[in-house]
Amino acid sequence: MRSPRLAALELRRFGRGRLPRAALVALLVLPLLYGALYLWSFWDPYGRLDRIPVALVNEDEGATADGKRITAGDDIVDGLRDSRTFAWHEVSDAEARRGVEDGTYYLSLTVPADLSARIASGAGDSPRAGALRVRTNDANNYIVGQISRTVFNEVRSAASTKASRSFLDKIFVSFSDIHDRTVTAARGADRLEGGLGKAEKGSQDLADGLKDARSGSGGLARGLKKLDKGAGDLEDGSRRVADGTQTLADTVNGVHDRVGPFLKDNEKSIGDTARLVADSARTVQDNLDALVKLAPGAARTARTASNALDEVYRARCAGAAPPDAACPDLKKAKGAAADVADVADDLDALVADQDGDLRTMRDDLGTLRTQARALADRAPHLSEDVEDAVERVNKLNDGANKVAAGAKKLHGGLGTAETGAVKLDKGVGTAESGARTLDGGLYKLADGSQKLAGGLHDGAERIPDYDERDRDRRTGVLADPVRLASHDLHQAPNYGTGFAPYFIPLSLWVGAMVAYMLIPPLNRRALAAGSPSWRITLAGWLPVAAVGVLQVAALMSVLHWAIGLRMARAAGTLAFLFLVTACFAAIVQWLNARFGAAGRILVLALLMLQLTSAGGTYPVQTSPGFFAAIHPFLPMSYVVEALRRLITGGGLGPVGSACGVLAAFTAGALALTALTARRRQVWTLDRLHPELTL
């Protein structure tokens, strides 16, 4: 009998009663229980985190910074409530501690009282980092604790980002303020540059003016030196004049004291005498010619008479004892005669000097008569004229003394002026030198101010000036400068899809294992008939492989239409799973055929080894070395890798490798089963009385 017919007969046995039919249904449903129930329970746990009760404690007291109220705790609480990450319960710290301990809450998040104050301290002199306190209890659930660490890291990152955005926004606002002030400073530097340019030109003009002033101050000093010398001479001369006028005043005053009373008392006599002189001069003038002729004889006669009187006086008065009473009169007469003789001699000499020039004599007599007449006219006022002259002499003396005093002061002042002029000349020289230095300094300052203005303009251009939109965009970047640009080439939509490549082969292995509990690995009829070993092997393998195909169809139908598994390559997945179930059936068949009852234990042990080394949950590299070592030698390792590519997408290289490996395992297991079937055709005592039966 052929192998397919033998396989059909084996399956037909399950239709002969209710219990066999129920067994067949159970055989088909059992992989569904493993695969579908497991995946359903793990399908989307992260999508239901909002059902996990978590205690939330907000003790933040808020703070104030730059006149603005900061309530970081309230912001965090609002954000957590909006995120609906967990089922948040706002409680006190003591209640949260107690709830985490007794399992009421899986964990707790506490916002400390000083969180806002610490965040606000970033703008002060003593910045302090804030901290959120998380309390977990792995005795409640270890996985929730791990999930919470990821979630709260995101919460902490969001809070830090918000605080950083606020701080950075202030920095960017400060940049704008600095930019504006730098622009203002640049404009001021421009005005300073213009002013310094004018100042530099003014200092140059000042230096040139001081140069001219120094030349003038030098001339002034030299002129004042000459003036001082002249003033000295003036002082000496004026003093001598003052001394002379003083002497004159003293003399005039002395003479006036003596003559003044005489003139005042004898004004009439002087006038009469002057008129007499005038008349006499007229008479002489009128008798000039006769005078010229008589003058010599008169002179001789007068001299003879004088001599005669002189001899008489000597004879009668000089040496006579007692003297004659007439001696005094004789003395007067002698004197008068002598005077007349002198006058006559003088007149004779005058006439002789004129050498006969009567015109000159007559002119002189005319002048004398005029002056005498004038004297006679002024004689009544002679004392007044003398007093007036004395007064004028005194005034002259006073003026001369004042001039002398002024000349002395002038000399002293000019000496001081000369000293001052010398100092002025030196000062102007110093000022000129300073002005030159100032000019050079202002030139450098003007050049520096030009560079300053240019630098400020360049700086203003380089200092950013952000508007609100730019600030918001830039603070967002700087507050969170490095973001995870996650790009999944072939993203699994949920947790269940990611675990499907692991649970599907598990359910198929269990299905094959249970199938060989109901179906013998080696067909007894074929063994009894002495059929070839390969036919016996196929007769035992084909029924389970057919059941495996039905298991695959049922499992994948429920996973796809009931649970929602989406496969990138549905047809390929089904075809590959047919190969998988055929391979698993061959391996389980051989273990059961070769080792009998112990083979079932080996099937279960092999399942455990494959589950722990296939890398279905964590990468095999994270497993201990033993599991990493056996990983390449077990079929489920290749099945998991291939199903990931078929369900979520990706290259088909691992699928081809897996097909080759599974085909090799299938062929090898069937060959070993055939070898076992040949041995089983020989009955032994062990077969008749097995040591262990299940």
C-alpha cells in the first residue's frame, strides 16, 4: 500500500467516533491556543499603559524669576495628564509611599517643593539642578519599573527642555538687547569720530595759534624787558626831576617867604620905580645922542667927585678921633658918589660897547621902557602873581613827585610784567608742546575711534537680532539640540507583530508534538506488512504534516482576521510555515520513533533549547554563551529570522537560507526515521517489554 493511502487511512480513524473527532479538533486548535492566545495577551501592552495606576505627588511651591511666576510642577502635572501615559492619581507623599509598598500603585512620581526655585536659579548666581523623584517596587512588576524609567526619562527630558527653552529665550532676548545697544554705541562712535576729527583739527589750529602766540609772547617778553629798562631810567629821571622841583619849590617858597611880604608892602613903590625907570629910559632915549657925547666926561667927573668924597671921608672920619658928626652923612654921600661913578662908568662902557651904534641903544632903551611900563602896570598885582607862580611851582613839585612815584610803580609793575611775560613765554611754549602732543593724541584717538566705530558696526552685524519667531525656533533647537531621527526600514506596528515570529513556530512545534501523541510516528500496518522503511516513514509523517498544514491555516486565519496581524508577504509566510510544520513534524517523528516514550521528553527539551537560543525576544548576543553557541544549530533560529522578514518586510536572504536549512533538517530527520523504521521491523525483547511507556 502506498504511503499517501496509508496516511489517509491513519487520518480516517479520527472520524469513527466523537472522541476521535474531538481529539482531531483539539489537535487543530491546540496551536491556536499557544499562538493566538499568547500573541493576543502581548499584542499591544504599551498601548494600554494608561490603565496602570501610578501615584503623582506635586509638592512644588513655585518661584518667581524676572518678575514672572514659574510653576514647573503644575506644568509637569498638566503635561502628564494630557499625555495619558499612565493612570495618574494625585495623592500625598505618604499615601504614594504606602501605595507603592502595598501594590496599590505600581510606582510614584514626586515633584519636589523646590523644583521651580531650582529651575529659576539658572538665571541667578547659584544655579542648581532640579530633580524628579521616582519610587518603584519590582515586587509589584519588574517590567513596569523598566517601562517607567523610559517614560520618566522622557518626562525629565521634556521638563529640562522647557526650562532650557525659557533660559535660552532670555539669552536670545539679551542678544537682541546687546545688538540694539551695540548699534547705538556704533552710532555714538560715529558721532565721536566726527567730533574727534573736529577736535583734532581744532587742536592743530590751537598748536599753530600757540606757536604764533609763543612768538608774540617772546616779543612781549623782550619788549617788556626794554620797557622795564626804560622804566628804570624813567624812574631815575623822574626822581631827579622830582628832587629838582622839590629844591625849586623849597627855594621859591623860601624866597616867597622873604620877598612876598616886601612885594606886597612895596607894590606902589615898585610901580613908581618902574614908571621912573620907564620915564628915565625915555629921557635917556630922547637924550641919547647928548648922552653919548657927555658920557665920557660925566664918567670922569663922577669918578673925580667920588674920589674926592672918599678922601674927605678918610680924612675926617677914618682914623679921626673922635669922628666927625657928619661922618655918617659923608659915608652915605661917599657911597652914593661911588654908585654914581659906577653907573657913569657903566654908561660910558655901554656907550663904548655900542661902538657908537645908537640905534641898538635906542632899541634897548625902548625895550627897557616897555618892560618897565609893564612892570609898573603889574606892580599892583605883583604879589598875587608871585603867589600864583609859587603855587604853580608847588603843583609842579607835587606832580613831579607823583610822576616819580608812578614811575617807580611802573618800573616795579614792568619788572613783574617782564617776569610774567617770561613765564608766559615758557607757559605758551609748554602749551604749544602740549598742543602738539594733544594733536598727535587726538589724531590717534580719532583713528582709534574710527576703528572703534568700524568694530562696533561689524560687531552689531555679527550679533544676532532675533524676532520672536526666530527665538522660538532657535530655543527649540538649542534646548533639544540632538534628536533621535528614528527611521524604521520595516516597522512592526505593535508589540504582538514583533513577537509573532517567535510564538508562531512555538505553536507549530507544540502542534507537531501533540499530534505524535495521537498519531504513531511509524505506521503499525506498514511495519507489520514489511513495507519499505521509507514508505513506513512517509506513512507516519504525512498525516502529521497534513494536520500541520491545517494548523497553519487555522492559526494564521485567526491571527490575521481576528487579532489583526498584518503580513508584508502573506502568501510567502503561509508557504514558509507549511515548510516549517513539515520540518517540525519530521524532527518530532524521528525523536518519537527513535527514542519511544523518552523521545517525547526529548521533544520538549529540544523545544526549550530552541526557545532560549532562537533570539525571539532579545538578541541572542545578549544571552549567555551556551545559548549563543547552540543558536546556529537549531532550526527555530532560522525560522524566527525568516518570519521577521516575511511578516514585517526586508530582504529575503534569511528566508532562502532558512528554507535550505529546514529542507536539510526535514530530509535528515526523515532519513533517520527511515533508518529507525528498518530497525523497528526486527522485534526484540525491549520492544516487547519496553522499560518506559507513555
